[in-house]
Amino acid sequence: MSKNLVIIPTYNEKENIEKIIRKVFSLSLLIDILIIDDNSPDGTAEIVKNLQNEFSEHLFLIQRKGKLGLGTAYITGFKWALEKKYDYIMEMDADFSHNPDDLVLLQKTCVQGADMSIGSRYISGVNVVNWPMGRVIMSYYASAYVRFITRMKIKDTTAGFVCYTRKVLETIDLDKIKMQGYAFQIELKFKTWKHGFLIKEVPIIFTERKEGASKMSGGIFNEAVWGVIKIKLSSLFKNYKKAS
């Protein structure tokens, strides 16, 4: 039986964390959860620890000493997943902006042959709920900008709802991933694409969080603007081994 893991980074998600954990465990897909908490002062980790008494064999927690960033949280989770021999490794937000039901679709897409599946807001129009128009336009054209610079054909280049096969994460040098936020998501997709892996986008509906505070900031967006140029330039001096 395939081993499935979803990695959920958290910082101050006490309003959402128990609900998202229970929802994931209610799915038809057998899946483990790894929470990576960046020392949330609101007690998020304590809620997870209490739930581990109920879901001891399937709920895991890594506590970090400070707010170290989304990118490093996922790298920590990916390395842990590879060590534990998971076959399909997924990433998602804790705030229900990603519908947990779509985890089943993402994993199925990889089982059917994709090396990476992306929960895409833009593969079938613009499927975003409760975002102000300015943010929709910024996000949509940010992906267009990334496509122009990198030449990837991916519609939702900044998506954070993704399923990887173990083969992808074993191939990418995780220690050389330096970007955070939007740019981190772009860099992972770019390196997956450059290695020749099969990437498929599946349509999802993205819903802005109802509880808790957004982690989006101008600094994260600026990193994406300049980071994608750095990603592209660095690729010109690197030979990528094509996936077999």
C-alpha cells in the first residue's frame, strides 16, 4: 500500500488546526499528517500534541525554535518524509484555503503517472473565492510573469497545494533550495520541470481563510519578483539530469 503524507506548516493557527487535522483524517485516502510549527505563541503545537493522543500512529509534529519561514519548513518536512519512505508527499495550508477533499485528487493524479500534481487556481479560468480583485490580478499576472521568465507552461506557478512523488524530492537537491514564500513554490516547480518530470495541474477552488491572520506580505511578493530572475539565471549554469 502506498504511503501518503501531507505536510502542514503552522504559525498561529489555533483556530484552524484541529479542524483541518480532523478533516484530513476523515478522507477516504489513508494519509498521515506532519505538522511543522514555528514556535506559535498562540498554542498551536499544544493542540496538536493533545490530538496525538487520539491519532498517535498518523499525526506527527516537528516544533522549531522560531519563525524560520515557509520554505525551510517544507524542506524540513520533505527530508523527514524521505527518511520515512513515503511514496506521495503533499503540501497544503492549515487555513482551509486549500480544500482537504482535493488531496484525494492530487494523490490520484500522481498515482496515474504524474510526478508532480498541482492544485491550480488558474487552469480552468480564475477559481478564487473571497479575494479582493487587486490580489487576484496580482496573483494571476505574477504567474504570467513567471511563465515569461522561465518558459514553464504551468498556469499556477505560485500554487502551494502540491503533491510530489518521492522520486522528485529524491532528485532535487533540497539543500540548495534557498527561496521562501511564493519564490519557494516557483523554485520547486522550476527544478522539477528542468529535470524533465511530468507535471500536471488539476483545477481547484481556492478560498481565502475565514479564521486567523494571513501570512502574505510585501516582502514575500518582492522575493518572488526578483527571485524568479535569480532562479532562471542560476539554471543557465547548471546541467539538469533528466528524469528517467
